[in-house]
Amino acid sequence: MTLPISFEDALAARERLRPYLQPTPLRSYEPLDAETGAGIRVLVKHENHQPTNAFKIRNGLSALTLLSEEQRRRGVVAATRGNHGQGVALAGRLLGVPVTVCVPLGNNPEKNLAIRGFGAELIEQGRDYDETVEVAKALVRERGLHMVHSTNDPAIIAGAATIGLEILEQAPDVEAMVVSVGGGSQAVGALVAASGMRPEVEIFGVQAAGAPAQYEGWRAGRPVALERADTFADGLATRGCYELTFEALRSGLADFVVATEAQIADAVRLVLRATHNLAEGAGAASFAGLRLLRDRLAGRKVAVVLSGSNIDAETLRRVVNGEI
């Protein structure tokens, strides 16, 4: 298996995060086990309980705590559909680093509001995440800002790996993990954590059928770039594969599945009904994947990462009313 960072990198990230973040809960829910079926014992990793309501604060803090004094003075820029931007913005506020966040036009307005609330400058430009990355790169050239990429940064992946470290410490007998895949930091982080603690633990990835570039690349054995990414799970709405995560996903995942919009929406309703927690589309996709992988995971103890809960009110209304 090809990994972009070492297990020691993950441990070092955990030490950098320790002054700022508490471990998130890992909980079981009888109704969730019953609705999942096949004798699967489900453990929910509540990254929705982070101060940004999503796991990306781990990534932001991991990256910004490694900046030089000169980089901190100049400031950083990030491109995002929301959660990465919130994570970098809050990390910047905690560490005194100026942050600029670029989002696509028509982005989730509540995520935009949260980014501004953490003190970042918000720039709205580009039709989707991939175009917004180019906007951020232009600001690196024009302003001398340091780019904090949501995926192609070893420190970002190290931050995400701390989720897997916590799961394996909280549940030493866990047999598998199911995680949503956008850029892939979360899944690759889980692979890194398992490699150093329990290599026999299998990691499964889930992507939205409307934005399946990573899945298609995984199947083809080579990176794939698509023209569009159409999903209400905005945290998964990427059109390509990424240099630092692709080979690890290709060689390390036990399996990779895609979930339809209807399946992801039904998973949002499942999480709400069975755990009384809110999940955004990207946060619920892992639960949709759990259902798709039910036969393979039958009778096993499985950790599922609820990666975030930043769903906007209108999208939530449509999901609850069965309009998606």
C-alpha cells in the first residue's frame, strides 16, 4: 500500500491538535444497528461535534500549526465548498493567522456565513470547487499567500488521520471503517492510522454517484477527471483525483462504492431518526455506503464517520420532505 505520510506524522499531528481539540465521541445506537441489519454493530464517530460541526478543523489546525513565522505573517488562502474553509478560518483565528477563503458562486449560504464569522475574508468566484482552486492559486501569486489545499498537503492528511487514531483507541476491537470520499484526506488518514495500529482493519470508501471521479479512477486504476460534479452533498462535489491521495485510495481501500442522491438523502433521514444527530450529505454518505456494503460487513463491528452536519436549512427541508 502506498501512503503519502507516515504513522509518525499522524501522531505528531495529534500532539499539535491536543491543545485545541478534544477527542470526539464514538457511540453506538440500538436503533441504528436494527435499521442497518445483517448483525452489524455500528459505531458512530461524531465529527459533527467539532467546533465547526465538521472534521476539517483537524486538517486546518494541523496545517496552520506547521507554518513558519513568515507564512503566518503573510496569511493563507483556501478553496472550499465550506467545511475546509471553516476549519482553516477557525484555525487562523485561534493561531492569529490571516485567512482568505474562496468559494464557488452559489455556495451554501450558511457555510459562507460561518466562514465570515470565524474572521476570514470570503471571495465568491468560480462555478464549482475545481474552478475555485484556480482562484485561490491566483491569490497565491498576487498576494504571496500560502495555499492550504484541502487534499494535496501532507499536513492536511495528517490532521485527518487523527480521526482514525481516536477510533482505534476508543474501540480496539473495531473491524472496519466506512468513510465518505471527496478529496480523500479522511479515507487516507484512516489507512495511515490503521497501518500503524491495526493493519487488519479494513477501510471502505463511499462517494456520491453525481461526483464519482475518485471512484471511477479507483476502478480504472488511473486518475480520472470529469466535466461536472452534481450532488447536494457539497463536501463530495469534486471533479478529479488528487496526487497525494489517489495511490493510497487505489491500493489501500478494501472496497469503494457510490451512493445515489436518493440513497444519501435517505441516510440523512436515517441518522436523524436513529441517532437524533444532524448529518449533511457528505456526512451521511458513509451511512449510505454502510447500507450498500451490508452483506460484506455482516456480523462485524464497523465504525462510520459522521464527518459533518453543516447542511443548510433549505436542503434539509427538501431532504426531510422526501424531495431528494
